[in-house]
Amino acid sequence: MASPRHHRARAHRSAATYGWLPSALQGPLAQTAPFYLLLLLLVTCALGGGSSFADVYSLLYVRPIAIICFIAALLTPTVADWRTYRAPLLLFAVFALLMAAQLIPLPPSVWTTLPGRAPYVSAAALSGIAQPWRPISLTPDLTLNSLAALIVPGAVLAAFIKLTPVQRRAIVLVLIVLCGLSAALGVAQFAGGKRNLLYWYQRTYQGYPVGFLSNRNHHAVLLALVFPTLRVWTLSTTQNKAWRVRRQWVALALGAFTLPVILATGSRAGMMVTLLSLATTFALFPARSDRERGSSAAPRWHGRLLRFGVPAVLLLLVALTYAFGRAASIDRFLSLSALDNDQRFLYAPIVLAIVKANFPVGTGFGSFDPVFRQYEPDAILKSSFYNHAHNELFELAMMAGLAGLLLLVGFLLWWAVRMIAALRVRGVAETNLALLGGVVVAFILLASLFDYPLRAPLMAAVFTLGCCLLCERPGTAANTVRTSRL
């Protein structure tokens, strides 16, 4: 029979692994199933959910697997924490209902009075066709596709609300691994040159490191999220003094590896988000947190080295990358001619004209490309097409009208309230997770002002994880141990 001392030793070893990925996978299947499902979904999105186009073949397995994960997560006997995550669940449900409402057929007497429908009414009259019942959306098939795309964030929500506190904290390491593998794949793509087999999507940026994604801007934004994520990882408490120091060096090495990859993407928006990410990391998670000040886990010189050495190393990496001609992001950022010819700015007045013509109802989710062609002047016609507004605020106003903007305002108010609450209680593990989630959400939304990262299933999944982490608050994990080897 094992002695009490033996049991205490086993309990200590179990506590020491708190937050580490294997500990998140320990326990009965009913308890670990949601975490396994979430991992399966993220792996699937990494392998096939990197494109924003609706006609990529990989969606043929990404969405079915997401549906399976969604149903399986709901059926697991683990108790869901509905109260903690009620805000993102409610916002998600309203967003889905808004899309569904655009598919409801309206009688001709109502539909013909909607803003922006006059050309279609005239076309039917000239053709001698009686007006049928029509939905608000001008492209119902594409709106239905947009509704189907919500299955990925819906599955993330369904799995996350059933995670244990240990599993929720392990999500930090999952995000780090995701970003690290994507950066490594990007380096391999960059080294292989154009037209190599490591580019998984036909429509992509050949010759640039795009990683798991097809768009270099989206990849740069994903990699920019690694810096605050690494910092939160290093802040998790541990009884092993040597492991704390070792963990910080690992984080520094991974951050130093990721930064040149971001610069090589050629993404100006990604470079801007990266600068803000680094600044936010040092501001929200300083080199010596309150918890670290009260701990003797590391010598004083170690904190000074992190405070001054990390910025110096990062600046040196930027300088070396630029000196060797590999910082395409900086080159494009400094090129004024690139801004003059940027379609984002050239076509913005046309997009705003569409918004005005169809406000407050909107044209329907997914309708940007067909509707833009209707308003596109002959002077800008060319062989390629303008698939999105590259400004999700404009595109949301165009597709969803006033209802979409009100929903966005509600989401931003919730984000602000949660961030303020987290900032008031600093240095606690749960608030570090909440701050990290808020930063992830903010940076992806910021990038959405210049591109459309949320249209890639992988980025939508990461964004949803950020929303869930933002719900963390002190006391949600009161019954968990406070030590970690993470």
C-alpha cells in the first residue's frame, strides 16, 4: 500500500504539470473530449481553412469536420459554462439570425420599396416578368454560404464552453504551437521559391511566407499575435525556478524567429499590427509583473536583461532583415507609389456609394463581388476582379446595413467593458488570459480595416478563441492549483 508521502509526491507532480498540454489531456474521456474536439478543429482549419474564398476544395472537409465537432461538443456530458460565455454566445446567435433573416422571402409590395432595388424592379418590368417573392439578400446563395461559414466559430464556442480551467489555460500553448508551425512552414515556402508544393492554395502569394494561410496579410496578423501570447505563457507561475528562466529564453527565441518571417511577408498592415503587438506586450505585460516582483524565481539581473535586452534584440533583427533585403513589408510601407495605386483607397468611394444606395437594409452577406460589378465604372474594368472591400467596416455596412453596424457597436462595447474589468485586476492568471483574448480580438479587428482576415476559417477560429479568453475573470478557476510547468 502506498504511503501518504507517496500520495503527496504524486499530487505535487500533478500540480507541477498544471497548464501543461499533457495535463489538459488527462482525465476521463467525458472531461477531455471537448479539448480533443477543439484540437481536431484547429488542426483541420490549419490544414484546409487558410483561404477566404468560398470555392476552395478544402472546405469540403473543413466544414463537415466542424459540424461533427459542433454536434459532438454539444453531446458531451460535460457541464457547459453558459453563464461565463453568455455574451459571445448571444452575439454569435444574433449574428447568425441576422444572416438567416436576409434569406426570408418578402412579398413584392415590400421588396420593391427597399433601397437599392430600383434597377432590379426596372429590369423585371422591361422583361415582362412578374415580381416574385424575394429575400433581402441580392445573392441568397452567397448569403447561405456565409451562414454555413459560421459553423467553424460555432464549433469553437461549443467546445470551449465545456473546457476545464486547466484546458482553457492550455489554449495559450496551443496558439503558440499554431503560430510557430505556421512560421516554420512560411520559412520553408520562402526557401523553396515560387511554385513549390508547400503552397497549398492555388490563389496565394507565391514567393512569400504565407504559412497555413493563402494570404500574406492574414499570415502576418496571425504571427503578430504570438508576442503577447508568449508573454502570457512566461507569466504562468511555477515552482521550478530553472524552468521559469528556461521558458523565458524559449519564448525569446521563438519571438526572434517569428519577427523576420513577418517582415518577409510584405504585409504593411501586418507590420503595423506587429509594432502595436510588441508595444502592447510590453505595456500590458511588463518585464517584471507584480507576481514576479514577489517571487525569487529569477535573479534581478534577469529582469533587467529582459526589459532592455528583448527590445534591443528585436531591433537588431529588424535592422539585419532590412539590410539583407528581406524586409518586404518595410519596403512596401516606405513606397509612396504603392499607396497611390492601392485599390483599397481607389475603390473606397465606390464602396461607400453602394453603402449609401442600399442603406439601411444592405445587400446581403456575401454579395460584395456581384453588387460591386453593378456599380463598377468602366474606367477601372480589368481582367481581375475586386473580391472584397478590404475594409470590413465598409463591407459590413454594405451587406448588413444598419443592423450589422448596431451589432458591431454592441460587440465593441462588450469588448471595452471586459478589457476595463481585466485591466483593473492585473497580475492574476485569469486576467492575463482575458487581456490576451482582448488583444487578439483587437488586432484582428484592426487588421480587418485593411483586409479581410476573418473570412479565413482558421482566423475565424482564432478570433473566437480570443473572444472566449476575454470572458475569463478572477474566480473562474478558483478550485484549480496555482502552479505550472507551462
